[in-house]
Amino acid sequence: MDHNPVDIVQERLRQLREDYRLWLDDELNALTGKVEGLTGDTHHRVAWLEVRNRLHKIAGGAGTFGFCDIGEACRELEMQLDEALSTGRALDDIKHSLMALHERFEPALDATISVLSGQAEAIPVNTASSVPNATAKAYPRVYILEDDETLGHQLCQILASFHYAATLFVDGLALQQACRAQCPDALILDLHFADDGAAEGLAIGEAIQHETTAQLPIFATEESQRFDVQLRAVRAGVEGFLTRPLDPIRLAEMLEVHLRGHRAAPMRVLMVDDDAATLDYHRLVLETAGFSVTTLDQPELVLEVMENFAPDVLVLDVSMPQCSGPELAQIVRYHSRWLQVPIVYLSASGDARAQLTAMTKAGDDFMVKPIAPEALVAAVTARARRARTLATALSRDGLTGLLKHADIKEQLGAALAQARRRQQPLCVVMLDIDHFKRVNDTYGHLVGDEVIRALANLLSRRLRESDLIGRYGGEEFLLVLNDCEEPQAVRIVDELREAFARFSFLADQQSFACTYSAGVLQASAGNGVETLIGRADQRLYRAKSEGRNRVVAAD
Amino acid sequence: MAVLQRVLHVDDDESISAITRIALESIGGLQVLSCNSGRVAVEQAAAFSPDLLLIDVMMPDMDGPATLAALAEVVALDGVPVVFMTAKTQPGDHQEYIDLGATAVIVKPFDPMALAGKLESIWTDFHGSQSG
């Protein structure tokens, strides 16, 4: 098969999309002008049919070029217009929507779309707390519908401390308009909103959901636990349901869990094949599906490349001149570090015996070339996801999702080595929740666990993706801040301390607050992992003895 | 079973023709002849000898079903599967095209990265059902 190099194909796709964008902009503008003079009179029928056909064309085409919302909106209007023309229903509403179409999608048409359907979209939620001028713009946008203003403001404050850009609405119509102007990343609805019955808030959510093509995550808050209300919530696509009195910390946790999935780094695939054209083609297919891909046509370099790239999945050609795929797989499996990496073989022949031999030696999956792009994406996705989940389950703490004791220590070692190579500063932080035993004794372990989870979420949310966070002991956390000097680290940990102290936890109808103490230390030449942790721990001890609820960076 | 290699594509929309070519040629490794009307398709089909016909439903003058009827007269196209492409409207619509003799219907908008794979699986199913 003759495949063009990846970059040429992508450049051509980009150009086509850009051409289409310009055309679409003109076309929506022209449609607005066209319908302006039209009425429901019978002599305008032909003109309306033409409008209908033009909408049909956009409905079919826009999504292919990445403008899914516009395509959906046109399809909707096309169907409404069809119905109106056949039943003789009034056209005023449709005319109104059509005339607003261009203005409505102007922002989408201004930005050059670089994403095709099915491709992972980068969501800018990973804001660096170490970058002081990171703007609120990059924070996930959350709209809240709540008629109790005091509670609403409290909720906004808590979400702001988790670095969400939260906006409160006390009016359903205003919320709907805001969603039209800028779609939020999540919606929090008070189902008991307005006193016209329990489902009023939900009806507003349903109306908004109806107008957006992409599934908008909705979280609902409600006083009753009525089954029918919850069922309706499920059917409206509500992601999380919280009964009142509302616990803002729980809500923030729900949001965090939901949005965390989007923040995960792309899955890494290493492909080894001696045929450069096949590699280019498969790379294009996988990269378009959101994978990070490295290709290699020299099998002898596989271990070196794996060391640097740390793939989640290895895809090997079965027959290569220097060594076969199964031979290469065995070499990889000699190294304990790579025992977990799934191996998928690609073969030009469907020879069942060769397949069996390959799988017996080492390997997890066998695919015959040529492979349909979706089949390749599906096979690699399934393997990569499973490998990631396993690795995460083995190294992550069940309560908090943070790294476990041994794993954070191991990763601190690696981070330290990297910081030395790159001559970058690195800080280690030991952090401990104050009087945690008292919380457990007074309110029970479940409440204590909630406090730990709230802090874990705050840390994950506010620190950078490149920072390491581990649950070191019961209520003790170890942070590794890469490329960060001590004064900056102290400032960050102190800001987090203030945010955490503002949280209000609920137990037995009472609310209470918690604080933490921390010791911060910048690594200096020659410090090993144990020394660093030991010295940071001494500073933590000092923070405790000086009265707690503080950050100490001096011995 | 023969391998799917040559696709004749009929669509009056230039931008869709262009992206379909990339989807099938560059990404799918297939050979494509693009025709901007049913009439042109009828003229060129026999010489190109396609393995599969991909036809847009809504075109001016000669629409998809009319094109299908005209192509049915071309002897060289006997046994060549026909796939219709249409913007989604009502779910019931598709059966009507199948009844006209289409093998499958692809709904617009389509994902260019997945189009070739979709045609390949339609091709495989078609030949499976022919031999079975």
C-alpha cells in the first residue's frame, strides 16, 4: 500500500478543515441574510426548501471537519423546518434560530479547530500552582444553579480553593444564556430550585443539555431521596447526585474524580517495524486517536528507547530481518521492569501456527495486516488501559489515589537523579494533618477518611502534573516539587495550608475545620532519599512543636 | 476473497470529496475515483472498474437513488456493492435505501480516520454474505 508520510496527510487535513471553516462562516452568514426576508407565505416555499437543503449539507459535512456542534444545530433546524413545511406550522421560531445561528457559532468559527471527532481533546485544567501568573481562564469552568445565595457563595468559595472557576446563578434563564455564550466544563444544579416542584432545576439542566452536542457533566443536589427524582436525574445524564445538607467538600471530590480522567497523560505506544511506510501509517492512526507514539525501525535499539519513553504498550512486527518480533519480545521480558508491558504482534500472514508460537514465547495479542484503523485503535486502547489500571492499582493508595509509601520513595529517587542531570532545584515536603487522632476519636474513622481524601484532592488539584504526591503514612503526605526553589515551595505549601484550613467538614450535624503542618526542604548535592526525607521530617516536627498549622523551612 | 482496492465516490460537495479522498487514499491506502455527479459516475464507472461504489444520497439533478438505478444498467458493475452516504435524519430512512439495493448506509458526518475501516468491514460482510 502506498501511504503518504504522516505530516503531509495531517497538513492536508488541516488545510481542508481551514477551507471548510471559511466556507462555513460565509455560508452561515449567507443563510442569515437569506431567511431575513422570508415569511410563512406559500410563495416563499421554494426559498425555504433551498434553506432546508443548505442546512442538510452543513448537517452532513460540518462534523467531518470537526465542527460537530454546528452540524448538530443545523440538523436540528433542518428537521424542525421539514416538519413545519409539511404541517404548515408557523416558521417564526425557526427563522429566529436561523438568524441567530451565525452569531451563536462565531466564537467556534474564529478559533481554528485542530481536533477531529474521536480525537482526545486537551483540556486545560492542569494549571501550575508554581506559576504565579497562571490565569483563572485555564481553570475548569463550573456553573452553579442555586437559589440559596449564602450556600451558593460558600460553594463557589470552596470550588475556587480547588482552582475551579465557579459562577453562581440564581436565575435559570441567565444560566441558560451563559451556557449558550460559553459552555462550562460542568454544571451543578439545585434540583429543588424555584418552588414549583422537585424537578424544576432538572428541567433547566435538560434544556441546556438539549442545546449542547457534547455531553455536559451535570451534578445535582437535592433534599429528598425520592427514587423517581433520581431516576429522572439518571436519564438526564446527571453524573453525581448529592443529598442535602450539602457537603461542598464531597461535591468538589466528585468534580475532581470526574475531571481527573481527562487530565491523564496520553497513553504511550512504541511500535517496532522494519517497514517505514507501515510505521507512518499506524502512527497516524494512533496519534489521531490521542495516543503518544514512538516508532522504531531498528529493533536493536528497543531497550534504549523503552528506557526513555516508558511505553504503556509495545507493538511489534512479527517478521523483521535482524530479529523476529517474538525474539524481540523475549529480550524485552528478560528485564523485570518491562514484565507488565503488554505486547501486541502485527503479522502479514494469518498463519495459525506462527501465531501460536509467537504467543507462547511472549505476547498478548496478535493482529493480521492490513488492519482496519479502528481495530488497531481498539486493540491498543484495551491493552494500554488495562496496563495503566494495573500499574495504578499496584502503586496507588486505595483511599486517596495517591502514590503509596514505597512508590513515592522510589519515584523521589528517580526525580532526584533527574534534577541533578538537569541541574534543576527540587523540594521535598513532609506534611501532616494536625490533631488527626482527635478527628478520628470524635467523629469516627469514616469522617477521618473524608478529611484525608479532601486534602489529597486539594493537593492533586493544585499541584502540577510534574509534582509527585504520596500518602506516606496514615495522615502524613510526602510531596516532591520538581524544578522548584525553597521559597517558592514554602509559598505554595502555605497557600494550600490556608485553603485547607478554610474547609468546613460536616459530622453529626456539626461542622469542624482541620489544619496541617509541613516541613519543606530543598535538596542539595549529595543528599540521598533517606537523608532528604529525614530532614524534611525534622522540619515538620519543628512546625508541630512551634504550635502547628504552619510551614517551616529552617532546621 | 478479493481485497478492497478501488472505490468510486459520487458527491457534489467538493469539500466532502476532498476529505473522502484523503480518508480513503492516504489513510486507507485505497484507490479513489471522485465524481461530482451521478452522470459523470455513469460515464466513467466501467473504465475504472471499482470494487465498491460510495454514493451521496442528496445531490442536485440526479440524486443517490437515481444514480444507483443508472449504474445498475452498467454491466461491468454486476455484483459490486453500493454504499449510500447520508446525513442522519430519521432512523427509518435507511431501510428505504437498503430496499433500493444498497449494501449499507454510512451516516454523515463521518470520521475521516475511520471511513476506510468502515468500508473495509462492509466489504468483508458483503463477501461473507455472498459466499455464505
